[in-house]
Amino acid sequence: MIRVPWELEEAVVLMDLYFRHGSTHSIPNDELLNLSHLYRNRANMLGIHVDDKFRNLSGMKMQLGCIHYVVTGGKEGMSGASRLFYQTYDLYRDDPKLFKYICNEFYDKYRSKM
């Protein structure tokens, strides 16, 4: 398995999806699969070599559990969230305009190229 570290724009769009679904990690699989395709498109455009497990459904659900942990202050979800998800949540709270800008840019760059 090839491990590719998560980057800010990836974390932003996943966290945005989390909040759009009521701050729950119960997001419909089809929406997660659509985002997974965008992540793969991004990797291809950036020349990042990935395998079949890259940003797959189960991995994204695990990351959503980590996001839920961060957002609930450790009361629920999966512990072990990376520092990136804490930084992304800080960005969401402290600079929502920049957070939304990063999210929109991600979709503009990678959705249109599919």
C-alpha cells in the first residue's frame, strides 16, 4: 500500500462534506465515492502515484471518524486524528471565508477535469 499524506485542500473538502451533512460521519457512500474520484483525479493531475486503496471508501470513513473526534473535542469519534485535521478545523472556525475558498478551488480544479 502506498501512503500519501493528506494535504490541506483534501482535508478541507472532506470536513466541508462532514459539516454539510450535519456534523456527522454518516455521509452517503455515493457522495464519498464521488469525492474519492476527485481525490484520484487530483493525484493523477499532480503526478502522484497511487494504488487502489488511495482515499477509498473505508479510509475516508475512518478519516471522518477522526474529524468527528476533533470537532467534538474528543467526546466521540476516532482518536488519533492527525494535526492536519486540527489545523483544518481551526481554519474552519477562524477563517471561514478562506476555508470556503479552498473548498471551491478544489472543486473548480478537479471536478472540471474529470
